[in-house]
Amino acid sequence: MSDSKDELKAVQAALGAEHAAVYGYGVVGGRIGEERRAEARTAYDAHRARRDELQRAVRDLGGEPEPSAAAYKLPFAVPDSPAAVRLATELEERLAGVYSDLVRASTGARRGSAAEALREAAVRAARWRGGSVTFPGLAERSATSGSSAPQA
């Protein structure tokens, strides 16, 4: 059984990651080539919806949703479409890791929702990357240290 304090922390981390993803997809959308612009827009809209869902979840758990930052530090420069694709891939991989944490920390419907978000992030990452990894959200987690929220 999960501890509600741990669950709230994991939901807040997922919310922070979605804030960063929404920001990051704004950058992606401005640099991505026309052939993948619709895909970027769909992902942007999906992350906005997840962000809104997580804000409600934080309130349901008795917390105050952390606000979005005015800007986020990008992991690398994004001057062109290939860099935008790399950024989208990284955003999705980081989100998969954050959602794997939320799956571990939650139960019931929230756990199911987190598992669905993990699956969606893994599928989007595979589409952006052009291939998949064995266990999305897990291998990437073991290779990184520190905060699970994307730096976008």
C-alpha cells in the first residue's frame, strides 16, 4: 500500500515534469519540420491535458499544485528540426521515468492512469526516436541521478 505523502510527492513530480514538457514542446513546435508538426502538436495537447489532470490529483490529495516556471533550461540547443526531434525524444523518456515513479507510489485508478501515461510517453519516445528500448522509464532511470523531473 502506498503512503499518501509519497504519492503526493510523486504526483507533484509528475506535474513538474508535465510543466516542463509543455514548455519543451513549445520549443519543439517552433523548430520541428512541417512533416512532423502535427505529431508535435498532438503531443503538446496531450501533455497539457495530463498537466491539468495532475493539478486536480494534487488537490484531491490535499496539496497545492506547484506552478509552472516561466522558463526551463533546455538540455541542449535546439536550432533546427533534428534537434527538436531529439528534444521531444528526451522529454518523453524523462516523463516515462517520472511516471514509473508514480506507478510505484500510487494505487487504484491513479496507478492505472500513471501506467497509461507511462505507456503513452514510451510510445511517443519510440516514435520520435524511430525505435524502442526494452523497459521504457526504467533503464533511463538507472542511468540518471538526481531529480526525476525533466529540466526541459
